[in-house]
Amino acid sequence: MRWAVLYARSRSLPASFAALVVTVAVIWFLARDSWSGRAVSLALTAAVAVLATGLSGQDADLDRTAAIRWIPRRGLHLLLIGALGAGAVLLPRLWEPEQVPLEIITRNATGLLGLAGIAAVLFGGAFGWTLPLFVFVVSFVVWATTSGTDTAHLVITWIFQPTGVAAATWTAVALGVAGFGAYAVFGNRR
């Protein structure tokens, strides 16, 4: 058996992929009349959360003692999560008349992947879903209850901002770089 198949099985990628398909399909079905930026952000958050549960293997000590280079594999794993999540969210663009801009999907995927990486380093790979979901909920509550154009409001609600908002873009880039680097170098917490 090849290492990629073993890696995928040890991180429950087949089950996560099935959960991704079901989750995004349910969100799309419920929001099919208004496939807007909010629905796309929810679907992307759910996709990253579902796929991020496999950021660690069955045994962290076994992973750490393996005689392979983990940094590129961890980085590739995060990129695969982003590609699958963004692909699942982009699929409805084939038949939806109102299309969410690619910039929003790319920005949100970058930030959410970074949050998943940070959560895996801080709490463990099985809890990679916690920070993306937490940030989505906090951003939604702040976005829905207050309005403002100050930088703090734009940073907190970065996931719901339209294209061209520099504070939202830089927040997502900072989260993406920090999470990608931390997870690739340090791996998941024991």
C-alpha cells in the first residue's frame, strides 16, 4: 500500500469527504434561493470544519517518530482541505444565476484554513474544527448586531465583508500564513 492511501485512511479522509458532500449539499439545498456571501461563508466554514477533523492521525507519537518529512505533507494536507472546501462551494456556480465573487471564496478559505491549522496546533488535530466554527459564530453575531466601518469591526467580521475591504483581506492572509506555518512546522498537539 502506498503512503498516500495509508495517510488518507489514518486521518479518516474518506469519511470526511462523504461528510463534506452531505454537509455542503444540505446547506446549498436550504439556501438555494439565496446562494449569497453568507451562505457561501457558512458552507465553506462547514466544509473546512468537517475536513479539519482529520488533521491528526490515530497516534501522535507514532506520527512524530516516522522517518518521513512531515512539513510538506502537513502543508499539502491543509491545501487539500482548502481545495476540497473551495471546490465544494464553487460547484453551485455552474447553475446559480447570482454568483459569489471568487475573491470572497479565496479570502475566506485562506483565513479558515489558517484557523484550522492554529486549532490543530493548540488543541489537537481532532479539534481543528473549533476555531473556524467559533470565529464564524462570533463574526456572525457581531456582524448581525452591530454596524460600523472602523478597523476593529472590519477585522472581527472579516468573513462577511465584501470584496475590496483591505482589513478583511489582511486578516484572512495573516490567519492563513500563521496557521499554515504553525501546523506545517509543529503539527498537531498531543
